[in-house]
Amino acid sequence: MVVLSTRALNRATLARQSLLERAAVPALDAVAHLCGLQAQEPQEPFVGLWSRLSAFDPAELSGLLTGRQVVRMPLMRRTVHLVTADDALAWRARHDAMLRQKVLAVYRRELDGIDLEELRAATVAIMADGVPRSMGEMGRTLAEHRPEADARALGELAMAALVPAVQLPPRGVWRTKAGVRYATLESWLGRKIEPLPADGSDPAGRELVRRYLAAYGPAATADLRAWAGLAGLPAAVAAVRDELVTFKDERGRVLLDLPDAPRPDPDTPAPVRFLPAFDNAILGYHDRTRIIDDEHRNLSVAGARVVLVDGRVSATWTVERGPSGAVVIAPLRDLTRAERAELAEEGQALAAFLSDGETDEARIA
């Protein structure tokens, strides 16, 4: 079996994530290809797409959100993702059990004895009036008849797990600060969620496997599970196994991939790229060593914004508060003169993007 080096896996990931070369595609197509963007920080997807698309206009993504072509909702790993409306409807039922289990694991004591089906029905009845609500408002309403339960836990269980719901704009619109208010997915889109087949087949699971590999492969099944947060995908993997090719990584793990997916030469040059907080190019794997050293792994879960130099996490970045709006870069390793020059140039472009051209200041600390 062919062994793919860490550098080969890095270049494959960069190519599929549009981080090796910016893609000339509409934002909607990019969101679909990436299987969504992690988006609990509302403004971060804009940077993620700026780094991936050759002519990205933030107004385009805002328009997709207000136009109901993309939605913000708890999905993979129970984190808020920005996904296409089509994917939200196709994938939400497949994530239902996982979402419930994860919320219940957090609030086991607070929700002890709660009838989940009764609570779901009550939530649906409350939301039927079409009035957007926050988790807190829903929790307090549900707690009026369940004084023994914790209102916060009730609200999160109801809106993040029991009832498929989306966060409404202006939350997530470019440069707009807004609280989190929910409507049901079906009422917001005016379309029905695709239910799980009664025969036990798993078309959504098979599609998740294919789509994940297209955007993240080659990858091990543990990587797929870490990205989706779903434990029940072995049957889906087995169902599509004949469509796939296999490799090994340097640690001996078996990797799956689509036969015609890009696997560039490991020596392909990789440009500097700035990534937003919680970018799935890093979080989308169990073994993240293809893109980040183990010693820096915690940066990816702590919300640090990172910079790829030669394809690997080599710096963090922040935006300076105040009138300058400068992008400040903190290297994690020694950089060559050429790397520092490229880092400064890309940092200046990012500063201009974030400030609408009012500043292009970037500093390397």
C-alpha cells in the first residue's frame, strides 16, 4: 500500500481546501464544497472565504445568509456551522441523535427525568407562532411548566438538539453585531427536512463520506468521525468502500480517498494563508499533524487565528484595537527573510480587506 508523507497529505489538504490556490468560484459553491464552515464566531467565515476565493466580496456571503441560501445552525460536532440550505435539509436528521446525546451529556443532572418527546412537542408548539426566540427565552418559557429543570439546559436542548433550528440574520452578516435568535429550519426555508429512510439505509451518511473526502481527504475513518462528530458511520464507509482508494500515512493509519481527487506533488510551493478561528482545515481531523505540530495543537481549539507558512501553522494573528486596525502577526518559529516578506504582504492584504481599504498595516511581532 502506498505511503503518503505528512507533506503529501498537507498539500492534498491545501489543494482541496482552496488554500494552495484561490478558487474562482461563487461563495455558495465554496461553502458547499467545504461541507460548511465552522461559524460559532460570526465574522470568521468571511476571513475563511477571503483566504480561499480569488474575488470574494463579503456582501455576497451576507446576501446568501439573508437570502436563505445558507444558514447558521448547530450541526457537525454540535458546533455552529454555516452550511448551504440544501445540505442543512439533507444532513440535519442524520445528526439528530448525536446532537441530543451531546447536550444531554453536558446537562445530565439538570435534565434528569425530562421526557424528550414531550419537550420536543412543546418546543414545536411554542415555535409555531413564528416569533424568533433566543435559547434563553425558550428555556424560560419551557421552565414555567417544569420548575424542577434548569432553564438554560432546557433552552439549549430544545433549540440545539430537539428541534432543527437556525440562527437568524442579522447574526452572521458582515460587520453586524446581533444576538442569537432562532427559527425552525423548515419554517425559515419553507422546505421539509429529508427524513432518515425507514429501511435503515443511510444515504446521508454515504454522502457525508464522499463529501468529506472531497474536501479533506485522504483521511482515516477517525478523521471523518472527528470532523462530523458522528460515531455511526462505519456502515456508510463500508457501503462506499469499493468507490475509494486506500493509502497509509507515516504512522501506519489506513487512509481513504476518492480516486480522482487532487494529490499534488509534495514539493508544490504553498503560499502564506491566514485562517480564521476554528477553521475546519485544522479541526476537521483527528490527526492534525498534516497541518499543525502537536505542540501547537491547542491553538486550534482555543480560538486562535493562525497563519500557514509553507502549508503549516507557523504564526498566530490578531487585529489591533483602535484606529490603526493593524494585523499583528506572532511567529511560532524562526522565519526566513523571504517568508517574513510574504507574510507581511499577505497580512497587508488582509488588513485592507478587514478595513475596506482604510489601512493596510501589518506588523510581525
